[in-house]
Amino acid sequence: MNAPVETPIGFLNLPKQQSLIAEEIKQRVDAVMRHCRFVMGPEVMELESRLASYAGAAECVGVSSGTDAIQIVLMAEGIGAGDAVFLPAFTYTATAEVPLVLGATPVFVDVDPATFQIDPASLRRRIADVRKAGRLRPRAVIGVDLFGQPAPWPELRAIADEGDLFLMADCAQAFGATLSGRRLGREAVATTLSFFPSKPLGAYGDAGGILTDDPARAELYRSLRTHGEGKTRYEVLRTGMNARLDTIQAAILLAKLDVFDMELGRRRVIADCYDAGLAGCVVPPARVADSESSWAIYSVLTRGAEDRATIQDRLKARGIASAIYYPRPLHLQPAYRASHDGSPLPVAEDLSQRILALPMHPELTDHDVGRVVAAVCA
Ligand SMILES: *Cc1c(COP(=O)(O)O)cnc(C)c1O
């Protein structure tokens, strides 16, 4: 007799999440349908103030995506041609794309082999490389809170201060994470958020935000998200964008924010179960000291590309999804190769061959977690 076929375990389970908060979402969206202020409606301001107080930041500016958030922050600093923007080689493409869109040059930095976060020693070397070459002006550092854990913020702040560099946080994956007991959102001059549907706090479309404690910058970000407008809509002070947060997305995020802490708690329980079950067959992700992750992504290290392929095949055969973040470090991507000075970034290159992300979402049951562990370790 065949073994009973078990239900597939997806990488995410948004339908199940939606069924749990369907009534709250419906009420929120119905309210928008009644007032019809689809752009910059009251839900946008309500969400901005809830997100700012959640993160302990003075200001939150809602924008159209995490990518546009990064662009607005860099535009506000006047970053452009001739400027070097330092960022990890092991991150999502958006972090590197924005400096290029603005005419600046991304300078790729290697990462830590255990935590996968940007490596401060490599950052120092890369800044020295750029100063020595003398072609570009070092201007900014983008720290990325990769997979939901915090970047090494105290070291990044020290390096930015020493070199007079603008420091921003790409916190697209880590809203809700903590460092030294406080939530991320105030580690850099500006912190960008993404509410892409698969992020821990996800909308039903594209959405993002910018956190800052600086009221002057917040005002500039608000101007830049609406075509560079001044005090009135018909006064144009600067070149801006159309990068506003949709009211309907804000309404959905308000409903989801009510259950967000519960979901983070469940993600943390799942991560602990994975850590305990997987140790010995793969390398669980090293925890950043004195922090709590938002567990956007739970990635383990396999022995190598072949081992990883075997594990992925076994997961697939058992109906379990997996993914690779990221199969190629950014300095080796065709789009970015021309910006790269050819320096080897050996850790990022090695990780891309061995890393494997397992299903991580609050709807996973204990039974699901057991099935994933059994399949990885079989
Ligand atoms: C998702 C993500 C972004 C971009 O966010 P969007 O909302 O999809 O534009 C930027 N940086 C990182 C690290 C991300 O994971």
C-alpha cells in the first residue's frame, strides 16, 4: 500500500493567513471603498503613525515599495554620478539597483560566513580601495538586515562616522526584529521598509516605508514621494517621483499589524525548532548576538552545491518547497559586473553555492516543521 500523500508545504501560505484575518481586512477595505480617497487617504497617515511608534522612530513616510524607499533616501542626499555607495554583495538586487539608477556606483562588500551580514572588515577594505583608486567619492553605506537579522550596526556607525559617509538601513526583510532589546528602525539616519507580500509584514501588492528621527529629512521624503511638491501641490521644489503608498494597501497593512507580533512569535518558535532539529545534518543560521530576528527567511548551509541539490530534490519529492537566496552574488550578475572592480568576494561567492532557504511562515504547524526537518536530514 502506498503511504498517504501528505499536503504540500509551500514556501509561504498567504491564503491561510488571509482566512485568519479575513473579517478585519474586509472591514478596513470596505471603509476605503466608502470614502474613496484611494491616494493618500486617512489610512496612510494612520499606518505611518502606527509604524513609527512600533519602531520607536519619530517619523514614518509611507511609499510605493521598498525599492522606491531606497531611491527617495539616496535622492534626498543628492547621491549621483561619481559617488560610491557601499553595500553587501549578498542581498536582493534592489539594494544595488538604486545607486545605479541615480548614476552612482555600487561598491560590493563581502559578508560574514556565519551570520550572512555585511562584514565590517571587508567594508573598511572596500572604502580604502575606492579612496586609493581615486575615481569615485565614497558617499554612503547601505547596511542590509539580511533575512531578518540585524546588520552589525555599531560597527557600521563607527565606520560611517570615521569616513563621513551617509548611513542608511535597508530593513526590507527585518521590520519587527530587535537589537539590544530595541526594535530596528533607528540604527541609521534612515531605515527603509518593504511590505512586498512575502515579507514578514506584507501588503496585497507593492508598498514600503521610510523611518527616520530627523523631521527635516522626513519632510524631504514626503516631498520627493509626490513629484517634489512644496507647500502646495502646484509648487514644485525639486525633481521627485510618484511613489506614494496606496490607501488600500495601508488598510490591509493596518489589519495585518494587529496580528504581527503574534506572527513574529510563531516564526521565532519555528526557527528554534528548526535549529534544534537540523543541527548535525546542515548548519543552521548563526544568530546575531543580542538580537531577535523577524525570520523573513530561514536559510541553512549545506556542504556544497551537490549536497544542496540532493536535499532540494528530496524536499520536492515530499511536496516541500525550498528556495535559494541568493544563487548569485550581485557582483557577478550581468547587470552589475561592469560596476565591479574585480575584487574577489569569496564568502558571498561560497554562500551562493551552499545556502538553502526552508519554508518559514507563521502558518506552519509543528507537524509541518517535523516533516521539513525529517526531509532535510533523511
Ligand atoms: C524586498 C527587498 C527590497 C525591495 O523591496 P520591494 O518592496 O520589493 O521594492 C529591497 N531590499 C531587500 C533586502 C529586499 O529583501
